[in-house]
Amino acid sequence: MRNTVAGTLVLLGLSSAAASAQTAVPSQPQYQDPLAVSEITLKLEYLNWAFKNSPVPLPLITDGIVGGSSTHVLLGNDDLTNRRQDGWRLTFGYACDRSSGLEVSLLSFRTLAASKSVSSSGQPGSINLLLPYFDVNKNAESVTNISLSPSQAGTAAERLSRNLTSVEINGYGTRNRNDRGGLQFLGGFRWLNLSEEFQFATSSRFNPPQPADIWLTTDRFDARNNFYGLQAGVRGKWDWDRFSANGALKVGLGAMVQRVDIDGSLTTDDFSGTPGTTQRFVGGYFALPSNIGRRSRTVFGILPELEVGGAYAIAPWLSVSAGYSFLYTNNVARPGDQVNRNINTTQSVSWTRKVALNPKGPAQPSFDFEGSSFYAHGFNAGLTFRF
């Protein structure tokens, strides 16, 4: 009997100790390893970035001869200011284990356009809109009129549209990982496309009592840049409870394929014999038979990208993040840089105002690729889902 009581007391004591141990160590919510605990992650980011301005480094419309002391540039010779654009980035990640995995990322900005224009009524006292150029046959600065008081009204406009898209495929491996975070080294492939189109358009018409007419010109310079390259990088992440900080640097090396398409036209009813019945002729003012067409070249491209930011874990399966990104590349063709103001006026109806052409002199404007650097940078905000 005494042994039975003693045994019962021992069992009760052990049960009480176990219950006390469970009470002393309460369960805590477990949040994801900052590097690679989740097998699948999906990150969606909103981007608001500023872009390097697209230059238009030549005067398009003036009120006098270029170089004159009283001449003012009314259009051109500046940068179009469509600097900020909204975009998004979607990143899919798959962790093979706690130290390695694969990521695919798609970045895209919506097409954005910026424009400037100038006009004149052509009435007495109004300003004359003049298109300045260098006449290669006369070897001198010259102008042609878009509006001319009091006989001709006119308008001129420049427009730039731009789109940026990128795709990355990277594998990564984790090194020096601890409870607070660690480093990952990554490598893979990157494609980036920067597409821009510059358009210069004019409209001129006679004022009464002269009969109304149609005289419309369009010059279009379309530049597309495609980067294909291998990239490598490093990123780190440091975790404090639900908060984390991260940074990454990636560098891509490869081929930048540049392509420029040039086209120009004149639409007018001046030669049809019937008012309102238009004809279309090849060549505007800067896009003429000597440079119209498609050209392409491939140059060496460098594409580094820097990212810094932070995140907060709302739940084990969801976190919010914010950060800053800077993207750069060393050599792209931008459309405004491809415009040549050295003009041989004998090759186009838009300049001679005659249907019967007798071209003579240098083949100008000619085409030569002009490259420049490009950068984009800005704010990112996103949600990351873990499955």
C-alpha cells in the first residue's frame, strides 16, 4: 500500500513538472527565414522612377537665322521633360532548399509621351516661325518658313514617347547565413529593351484671301535598344524580428543591339489641282531620301543595377517592402541624337515645293549612329507572398 501511494505521488509530480515546463515556454509565431525558407515567393512592386531626359540637341523652330544676336529658339535645342514614369515589377522565386534557388523577374513601364508645340496665326504683327538648317549646297545657315506674316499661318510640334522593359532569370546560392540573415550570390541572364520615338510635325496654310491649302510634314526617328547579357551580383538581408533591411548589386555584361528607323513625308493638296485632294511625297524636313531607312549596330553594353530597401512581415506568408533602385547602361541610341540638320534641299518636294526634282550636291542629311549613356532610378513599393 505504501509503495502504491509513493508511486502515485511521483507520477503526479512528473505531470505537474511537465505542465509547468509547457507554461514557462509559450509558443511563438514563426516568421520566414529572410533568405530562403519559403519554397515559393511572389513579389509584386509598384515603381515610380525618374529617367534621364531625352535630348533634342538642335534648334527646330526659331524667329531668325541661327547665330544671329536677336534670334530666339522657340522649339528644340532642349530636353523633353517626360522624366517620371510609373511601372511595375513581378518577381517569382523558387527555393530548391534553404541555400539555393531560382528567380524570374519582369519589369515594365507604361509608355509615356511628352510634347511641345508652337504656333502663329500669320496675321499682321504675328511672329514668323522659321525652321533653321545648314544648307550644304550653299555652305551657310538658312531658314524655311512654317508661318509668314501676313500670308501664312503655321504650327510645329515635337513629341517623344518611351517604354522600358526588362526580364531577368537568375540562380542564387546563400553564403554566411545566420539567424539574422546573410549573403546571397546570384548569376544569370538579362534582357532589357529601351524604345523611344521622336516625331517632329509641321502644318502650314495660307491665310485669306488666298485659297486654303494643306501642307503637312512629318519626320519620325524611332530608336530601339536591346541588351542581351550575362549578369552576376550579390545581395544581403538582415533581420530584426519582423523588420528587415536588404541591399543588392547586379552587373550585366553583353551586347547592346541598337536599331534606328527613320521616315518622313509631306502631305499636300498644292499639286493635285483639286482643293482637299491630297498627295503624299517621300521626305519631311529632316527625314529625307538620303537618311530614310533602317540601320542597326551592336556595341558592348554594361548594365549595373543597385537596390536598397526594407521590409516588414505582417504575417508568415505576407510582407510589405519599400526601397530605391538605380539602373544604368553605358551606350544606347536615343532618337533626338540621330537628327542631322545638314540639309541638301534639292532631294525633296517639302523643301523645293516642286514636284519635278533635280537632286544635286552632297547626300545630306547622312546618318551616323550617335550613342549616349542612360539611367533610371526611383522609388519601389511592394508586397511579397510566401507559399
